[in-house]
Amino acid sequence: MLQEITPIPAASLPLTEFGAQLRLGSSYAEDDLQSATLEGFLRAAFAAIEGRIQKALMTRAFRLAVTQWSTAQGQGLSIGPVQKIDAVALVDMNGAETSVPMTQVWLDPDAGQLRPIGAALPTIPKAGRAVIVFQAGFGPNWSDVPADLRQAVLVLAAHFYEYRDDAGLSQGCMPFGVTALLERYRPMRLGALGARS
């Protein structure tokens, strides 16, 4: 289970750029209700895009809990790009937690995996779990996000805003322009024969 620990601060969201995308003029910034509405659409666009490409756009803390490792030699962290591992702990069935020293594990940033320094990751207690706290994202600021992904966020948030009363949006949608911008970031899965799936 992946959990966002620290959401993107409201002050870091591109509200001004989004307002310009919608051609709202400068007066909307004085309207708290409108700003809260725009923030909601921006956060929805961030979530939809991050879910599609499995990458955090702006750096923040995440918590991943697993009941067994992917393999003894590595555990994928579900979302990237991973910047650093903050903590690793083993939790038994009673909730007792044991910290794993960072001298026993390391971050493989290219693979986005937690790896052991020795032969294998530490054994997860029976009926317990391992908890990994880490930082992931392109950077802490909106300007750190690649330009095409920034454009995708603004276009998708504008789409959500323009069609906010359309019940069809509850089925989920991604405009073609946005999917085209995201295509090169989508995870590539290779089957047994090396074919993309």
C-alpha cells in the first residue's frame, strides 16, 4: 500500500498559470472560493497524471508498506523518480517496529528500488510488514517539473474545470492532447519475449 505522507503545499501549486490557462483574469485571485475550486481541479489533474505515469511530479514524502518483498534482492517503490530513502522498518504482527539501519540497504535510483547491501533484504516478520518512507518527485518546485508534464497538468485541470458539470467525467477521461504529452513517461512493461505490454 502506497500512501502520500506530505501533500503538495497549496502555495506550490501553479494557480496563477492555471488561472491564465482558463483566461480568468487577475481578479479571481481575490476570490477565496474560486481559488479553492481551482486548487481542487489542479490536485485532481496531478493525481490523474501521477497515477497514469507512476511518477510524482513534485517531490514529497511517501510511505510504502509491503507484506513481502518483490524479491530478496530488490523492492520496487511504486512511484518515482525516487530521490532518497528516509527510513525502513520491520513491523511485527503486534505492531512492534524495528528500524533497519541504512547501512544495510541502499537506493538504486535508476531502477527505483530498495536494495540490500548484503545478499538479501532483511526478513519480514511472519504476518508483519516492511515500511519504507521515501522522497519521490522531479523536484520541490513547479519549475522542476518537465515542461511537457506541466502543460499536461494545466490542460487536464482545464478540461476538468470546463466539464465540471458533465456526469460522464465520473467514468474517467484523459483528453488526447494530454495522453500524447504523457506517452513518453508511461512505464514500459516487457513480457517474456521483450514485447511491450
